[in-house]
Amino acid sequence: MTAISTYPDVRNYIGGAFVDAGDQKHLDVYSPIDGSVISRVPLSAAEEVDRAVAAAKKAFPAWSATPIKERVQVFFRYKTLLEQNIDELARLVTAENGKIDSEARAEVLKSAELTEFACSLPQITAGEVLEVSRGVECRIERYPVGIVASITPFNFPNMVPNWTIPNALALGNCMILKPSELVPLSAGRIAELLREAGLPDGVLNIVHGGQQTVEAICDHPGIEAITFVGSTKVAKIVYRRGTQNLKRVLALGGAKNHLIVMPDAEPEMTSSNVVASMAGCAGQRCMAASVMKAVGKTDHIIDKMVNIVRSMVPGKHLGPVISREAKEKIEAYITEAEQQGAKVLVDGRGYVVPGKEEGYYVGPTLIDHVKPEMRIAQEEVFGPVMVIIRADNVDEAIRVQNRSPYGNAASVFTESGGIARHVMEKASAGMVGVNVGVPVPREPFSFGGWNDSKFGAGDITGRGSIEFLTKPKKMTTKWSKEAGVNWMS
């Protein structure tokens, strides 16, 4: 029996039009909410990447020659369209990713904030000029790198594409977007809104697919730069393959974010923020807290966390994880930790939402007395699971964090400014917070971690993205004969 899809088959977007991917194989797209098939996505071959690059190259001369103050007018209009269409865009995120409505709407609003930053680029990227000696002037102007590819993950189908799209295009590049094959619906609507906002044909192209498509992007000689967001395992592969082909690559990998909770932490704020960090978006975000270092006497805070978690209802307060395989993997981590002696305070295994029995739900889970050497304390679980490791003092807690190969985020909950500063200085992470469960920097500050959470120079958003997405041209001029002869002559 053929499954009935909620949405039409997904199509590639090349040269300003949605096109079929030839005779390529298709994958079913499943709703994490109830396990139903909602669409099909093509597994595009290298030929489709080549078509997209050809369309981008055709559009590049005119787009890159357009003054930046004119280019950003597209994004002023695009930001308005994101806000006007937030209900529909949030529904798409929920349909393909499973987020609850408030989380899906927050994702779209973040895309609008990212676009707002792109609108400010004419003021931020103004060139530098200096008279370096009498009658001799030096200046720097920034030029687009050319064709940029962006490979995005399943966990934020609207926001993560907008980490790169507005800045890359506003800076004069043309672009190939390869969304996750698990969540291909939002990308097409993004393309439609940009076209409605006045983006010329070919400036943004979308090629759907899997591993073969990513390999074609890494190998294509017409693509100058790649941004990637996903697991560390794949980030390393993309970084190595892309740089081997002499491309700029910025690849963001996984995370194992640590929160250090001190005995003096404010109980209400700490317990609610820690739980929100762990359970928000079903724990499927690279900034989600997954390890809590409980320093000293913190049982009163843990008790409050237990009460909050027990009151949370999957299907109402948090959505499903992305797939059946993800659900099984997360539950296997919990079972293994329990078998190794950890104490499960709140157990989310085997959760079934009435009316959505085929959905991929994992209930929020708290596990105490976890040892640092356990797999659940070291590996990225990517689900609504918080492990608690006991520590006698803050330096012991910092040492545990420093041993993690990842370095996306770390945070401390305390009322002591001295301890807060100590943790911020000593934590091995690119983004740190004080009394903040998810220390994501807001624009214009850039998103980017350390260690095995990021490969490549620069950051993917904010001011840190400008260096990656442009190349500087240094110009030296002398018009006055009175300048005389010097070493520059």
C-alpha cells in the first residue's frame, strides 16, 4: 500500500525555479510526531550540483557588482516576510522536525534577527582608509569569495540555513544550500520568500540529497567555500575533503555542554534554567546542556529539577526526537548508564503520547551519580537527557569539563562573581555563560565553539562570518608627485 503524503514531493531549486532531480532515487520524509510519511526528497547526484553551480555562476557577476546597500534591500523585505509568514513557517518546522509551536516560532524569529544583522552589513563592512605616508594612501575593500555552499542539519530547518544565507548573499556571494534530507520542507519556502523579496534568479540554489550530494559539493571546483553544521564525525570528513580540494571550510560539529552548579546558586532560577536547557527542542540542539556538575551541597536544587521534569508532558511541553533510530539510541544510553550504577531520577524511556503512538518521543530524563568515564557522560546523546556528576569543588568540575573533546558551550550557576569569572576563564569552550542555561550569543556576536565542536577559522554568524565570506583587496595609491620617491616606488 502506498503511503499518502501530506506535502508534495520535494524538488530542487535551481536558477529561480523548482525542478525535478531527473531519475534520482527518493527518500520518504517522516513526521517525528506520528511516524507518518509526509513527503519524499530526491537524492541528487553530482549532475544536479553542477547545474546549481552553473546557475550561481551565471548570476554572480551582476549580483556581486550590485552595491551592498542595494543588495541588503532584499533582506529588509525578507525579514518582513519572515515575520508576516511566521505561522506557516512554524508549522513547517513542526511538521518536519517535531518542535512544539513555541519552539518553532522562536526559531523563525531568530532567523529574522539573523537577517536584521545582514541588513546592517553596509555600515559594518565599510572599508578602511589611511594616509600611510605623505601623499600615499592605503585602503581595504572586501569582495565576495564567489560561490558558497551551506550544508545544514535537521535540528533547526529554518534557522541554521539563515545562519549563512543572509550574510553570504548580502556580501555578494551566490550560494548552494543542501538541507538535511530529514527536514527538506522549510528550505523551499525560504527560497520562495527570498524570490518574493526580490532576490535575482540563481543567487540562491537548493540541491537536496544525502552523502553523494555532500561529496559532490566538497569536490566541485566551482564552489569556493563551504559551511557545514552537523555531527563532529561528519564535520571532520567535510573539512578534510573540502580543504583537500583547496576550499575554505567552516565545519561545526557536535557538543557535550557542561553546566557547573554551585551550592550558592539561586535555586528557582537555576533549576528552571538547567531543565529548560536540557529539554528545550527535545535536547536536539548543539547548545543544549547535557552534563551538570553538582558541586558540594546542591541536593536542594536537584530536588527542584526533579519536580519540574516530572511535571513536563511530552507532546505538550516538548516534542519528539527526529527518528525512531534516534529514540532507540538515546534510550540505550540511559539503560547502559543505569546498568553501570547511575541512578535514574526521572525516566523518559518507553514514553508513548496518546494518539501519537508511532511518534518518536523520549520523556525528559535526569540521571544522578554518573561517573565521568561513562559513555553517557562523554558522548553526544542529542536528546532530553541530563546527567549529573558530583564534584567536591569548582576546580574538580572544571577539570571534568576540560577533559571533554568538545568545546561548544559551558556555563556556571552561582552568586559569586569571583567563581563566575574563574569558570569563564578556565572552561575550554567557545561560548560560556553565567546563570544562563543556553549561552548562545545574540547578534552581532558570533556563534562558534572550540576543539571538536568547530573546524576552520572564524565563526558562522555575526561579525565573525565576514572574514570567512569575503576576501580583502588592499589598494595603495599615489597621485601627488610631491610624495617623492621612497621604498614603495
